[in-house]
Amino acid sequence: MIPVMRPWLGDEEAEAAAETVASGWIAQGPRVREFEEAFAVAIGAPHAVAVSSCTTALHLAMIVAGIGPGDEVIVPSLSFIATANAARYVGARPVFADVDLSTQNLTQQTVEPHLTGRTRAVILVDQAGIPADLDAMRALCDPLGITVIEDAACAAGSTYRGRPAGAGAALSAFSFHPRKLLTTGEGGMVVTPDGPTAARLRRLREHGMDVSAVDRHRSQQPVIEHYTEVGFNYRMTDIQAAIGLVQLRKLPEMVARRRALAQRYQEMLSGVTGLRTAADPPCGEANYQSFWVLLPEAFPVGRDDLMRLFADAGISVRRGIMAAHLEPAYAETGTHLPVTERLTKQSLILPLFHDMTLSQQEQVVSVVTSAALRPTRVSVP
């Protein structure tokens, strides 16, 4: 079976995790701090705060941005449901906007019609690692006092206007889930240029405590901590951080390999009439966290039938990015988003992983090209 994704993990990560276990400090501690500092340098941002997932990163970003009940947060429906849920967690109302067909990201044009006097934030997602146009979105939102939060869950290693994606927003959230390039198993990071905001994020992830556990335990004198506000248990472990430090050093190589494989996909699939593929946007370069293809309307095989053909060939693929507004949790919104609905119903994600062989890639392409040669649309049993 050819997997859709496989993290690039090896002996170095295993050794780093084992060393952490042997050190006696496995909860949030010195390695988390080291990982935060290294990630901030790699991203080119002053502050990075490690948390338990990108979902918790988005939740904390909502809180420090001051979003609450009665507020509206514009989000793409075409995103993992955690993006919309983050607004709900703080009592705000997620407002779904459509996306650009070629990038699958929000744009000024898709967001502007949804702005109201209650709009307090826009969550701008770098979908599948393709960087969204942050400067254009801030040009729209900053004069209105609307915070742009970058959901860079998939974007570690992508670049935007020559800088790492996620470096230019007031708040950016990253994921280290195994489907991402850089993984710690689970885990996330909030990046911000603001020192006081970073300090509050660190308190909030640790129950609102005003002194970290590692500083308390290292003190030569008794330390009585205080809890300044209601916080959460959103900590990362030192075991995860130790793995993350190894993965961060490998990130440039990961990106280079995925970009080479993505370019090869683009070349091999260029002969399929009407087929769209993931590609770099004008404003940056993707890390190709996922490689999606959008089937043309006249393609001889429907998307779900094509997925069955892949399964028959021993190849794992995934449906295109989900549309949150079509899920039961958000069915009451009654939203109609034509581009989003086309993308979620007619696209799929092809296998792409660091140690993918050229032969495996050719097998994937052969399923698409063979399906494209069928004379008429048929259902696959």
C-alpha cells in the first residue's frame, strides 16, 4: 500500500526522546523552551509559545485577541473544522466565506462581503501549505480594527514574500500533527511579535499560573505561584519538544524534497485536460504539505469512484479539504459557497511523503491518466 502521507522519523528522533526520558524531566520543561526559541528563530518571529495542538493554539489566539460572545470571526469553510470551532470556543460566531479556486485560500474579495460592525477577526488559513496573501488581508482589516490571525497549521517551511509563512501576523498558529511536515506526534505553536502577548499565552497554557513549573522547580527558594486568570492545560511535553528540535533541523530538506516531488506531479499530470493541481501562489512558495488535484467537470470518473480505483490499486488517497458548513455541527448556518462546495466534492489529495519513490509516484499518476482515458463517466463498483 502506498500511503497518502508518512512522517519522516528515524533513529535521531528516537534517541532524542529516549534521552529526555532518561533526564527525568518529561513534562513541559527546558526542552520545550529550547524548541520555542529555535522555532522562533526559524520562523523569524520574536516569540513562539508551544502548546498541545494547533487547535489549542487557535483557541488561545482567540482569547488574547479579545474575541468573545457577540463577536463575528470570518473563517474559510474549506478547512479542518478546528478553524471554525476556535471561534465557537470563545462564544463568537464563525462566519463562513468562500475561497479562491486556484489557492483554496481566503482573499480580500471573498472576505469583504461578510464584514459587519461585529467582525472582530479573520482567520486566514494557509491551506495545504499554500501561503495566503496576508498583506492584502491586513490592508483590508487593519484600518477597521479587525485582527488577522494566521492559521498556519500546514505551513511550516512555506514562504510568503521571501519570509517564512506565519512570521508577519499578529498571531499565527502552527500544527505538529503527523500529517504535517514537522511533527511531534501532537502539538502546536503560537507565534507573535508581541512580548506581553507571548507572556500571557504562556500563563494561559498552564492554568493561568504566573510562574512556570520549570522556573518554580529550579528555584533555590520556595516559590508561591499565583493564578492570574482562568487558564487551561495546553502544555507540550519535553518528549515532544525533543522530537520537534530534530524535526526542525530536517525541515529545509523536507521542503526541498516535497517541492521536487510536487513539481514532478505537476509535469506528469499536465497532459490531463482540465485538471488543476496544487501550485505556488504569486505571493510565495508552498511546502506542499498536501498535493491536491481538482477534477474537471467533464472528467470520465467521479471523485469518489476515482478514490475507489486508487484503493483497488493499493494506493491511499484522501478526499479534498472538508467544508465545515456542510457538516452537521454547522448545518444551521444555511451557507452556500459555490467554490468551496466544488473543491470539497471534486478534489482529492494524492500521496506525498519524504521517502516516496519515483516509481510510487508513477503508479499514482497512472491511475489518474488511465481514468482520464475512459470514454464516458461510469460508476465504479
